[in-house]
Amino acid sequence: MTRLEPEAILPQDASTALLVGRLWDPETQGPRPVLFHEGELLDLFDHANTVSALLNHDDLHGVLEGVRQEGARSWNLESVLNGERGRDEPHLLSPVDLQAVKACGVTFVDSMIERVIEERCAGDLTLAEQMRAQVLESIGGSLAGVRPGSEEAARVKEVLVRAGFWSQYLEVGIGPDPEVFTKAPVLSTVGCGEDIGIPSFSSWNNPEPELVLVVDREGRVRGCTLGNDVNLRDVEGRSALLLGMAKDNNGSAALGPFIRLFNDSYSLDDARQETIRLTVRGTEGYTLTGTNSVQRLSRPFEELVGAAFGPHHQYPDGFALFTGTLFAPNEDRNAPGMGFTHETGDTVQISSSRLGTLTNTVKPTEKLEPWSYGIGNLLEYVLKMNNPAAHPHLPAHHG
């Protein structure tokens, strides 16, 4: 378990930020939506049984203001962070619950090159450096500024194809339509302080620090959070049809620490200017740093959301949308030419001055606590908690 302090996970302007999340409540043995306020986590269950229901509320800000004024059951954030992670201690969970978890890939033209390289190497990381040089030489060294779907993008694609570098990643990287895929099942994401997993069948993998948009059932972006789209480069490199195997494993999607809702202090335009920082610290003293500059996204948020939601697809509980990453580590960790890959015990920090810091520790997927709390468990809990006789010493719940 990673021990944390409030100042280590909160945004620098936490006093004006509107932060909501989820907490495991040992007293009722279930998850509670919470609002951060002056060092405390205020219980929102009486107003919304889930974060999904909260974000779908037409008077979201009014509900939260009312909770601040009226008071509610609460937990001290510092005590929560310093407690043990288990059913008998309060601890932070991923800040989303019933939302679908979607992700956009190849949303930075720069990172498209790395996807082409993975494919050309067929998952063999020892060939990556040579392939990278060949691809960059064929396009003149850079794709910066190329707008997907434009005539210029079509010309670049033609050059790459003519040079023998045709790839399906070219279509989603510089073509008219972005890649959107399902990243993780509902309720499977892990939160700040929890472990993330790397399966034993992967030997070339890395974190993907991303801005994650949180969208309601009407397709409105209500806020955002930080995410780690853990990626198995060797698996996806073997075939794009192995995307599920590469992306969806226990502990492979981390979100948090909180969702920052849009208000006067933070807007969607502020989110467009985010710089997401990554730090990986190994137990052997190794350190990797990098950044993901959201302002360099090759497609606007509206285009990404529109590709996921619309007349062709609805999400009655809303959805979380990973927006992609510019970051792909190329530096060698162990042997020359072998690039970066995770080791057990790595501490991964994904941070932003406006969104806080998401911290997780890498473990073998097979050694993680099995994912056991699903939709059926949540439904049973909500039904139980809305029965006033179940917990007569707690305030009545109105769902």
C-alpha cells in the first residue's frame, strides 16, 4: 500500500476546486460518493447513491452547495489516506462507478509514430530503435502540426504507404475518425493509492498518463480527472486485434484521485491547457519522468466526445473518456536498445497542478487482490441502504 498525505494528492488550488470522489465506508460496507470540503470528505449518498447519478443531476452545483451548508457524515481525508486498505477501514476508490470507461487512441500525431513502430516490431522491443529511425526518416523527422483528416494528413499517409510503412494506426492517427475503444468494465477501475497490474505475459509495457473527461448521460462534459491507461506494448504490437488483451486486465485502469467538476475556478478551456506530468520511481533507484501536453492533442475534446456519444451510441449512466497520451518512453532502463518497461514495485505518479496527483504501485496482475465488487454488489448495497430499517442510527437516505 502506498501511504499518502492530503497535500500530496490535492490540486494546488484545492480551496476553490469542486472535487468529488468515492470512498469505501466500513460502517455500511459499501461505496459512498463524497465531496471534498476543508479537509473532510462529506457523504453524498443521501443525495445521490452513485457518482454517476450525482453527475446526471440537473442541479449538480446546488446539491453540492446544500451539502456544504447542511453538513453530512464525513471522514477526515488525512486519516483516510493513512489508514489500511481493506473492508474494515475507509479508503479512497476510483472516482467513477456506473460510468462506461472508454478511451481514445492515437490522438497525438506524434504518438502515432510509436504505434506504427510497435506494429512494425511485432511486439519485439529490441527492434524499436531501428524502426523509429526508419519511420522518422521517411516523413522528414516530424509530424508536428498535421491536422487529422486534412489534405496534408492524406499526403503524409501517402508518403508512409509508399515507403512501406502502411499501418492501421495511420487511419485513426491522421484519418477523419478517431479510435475509440472500451478500456475497462464498469466498476473495475482502481483509485489513488491502489495497486496497478502488469500481467506475466508482458515484457514491454508502460504507463500512459492521460486527462480523462467525465461525461454525463446527455453528452455534457461535467469535469475531468487523471488516468493511467496501462499499456502492454508487446501485446498490442503483435496485432491490433489483441487490443483487449493489451488494455483490459485487472488493475489496468487507474483514475483519480478526484473528479474536478467545472465551476468558476476551472473550466473545459482550462482542461485544454493541462500539462500532465509522469514520474516512475523503481525500487532500484531508477527514475523516469515525462509529460503529456494536452494542448497538443490533434483533435479537440468535442470531436473525441462526439465519436463516442451521439445518435449512434448513448450512455445512460455517463462515461469516462481517456483522451490519449503524447508520452511514450523510449529511454533504456536496463540493457541498451531494450527501452523502458515496468518492474514490480514501481511507484507511478501522474500529476497536474489543477487536478492533483494519482499515485499507484505496480505489481504482477496475478498477485493483485481479485476484482470482486461488481454491479450486482452495488445494487444490493443501494437497495439495503435505502431501507430505513437497515441502519437506523444513520440519517435517512432518499436516493
